Amino acid sequence: MTLNCPDCDFELIEFDPGSGIFHCPNHECTFIYFDKNTGKKYRKNEK
């Protein structure tokens, strides 16, 4: 199962296999990572 970034549609990469934490490889994107275990999505603060 592949997950895509909700902000830029890049394919998310699992931080550590089996961890359930996926990060966005696009450095321009404000999305940081998604925790599949809790369902929480983390983004950079926009100022």
C-alpha cells in the first residue's frame, strides 16, 4: 500500500520499515510526516 502526501501528492516514504511513520520527500512541501498508528498528520508552521 502506498500513501501519498495530502499536500503535494508525492509518495510518502516510511521512516523506518515497520514504524508506521511516513515522511514526505519533497523539501518544498509543508507536510512533515504522517503517523499511521495514531492517524496524526504533522505540518510545518506557516508564518
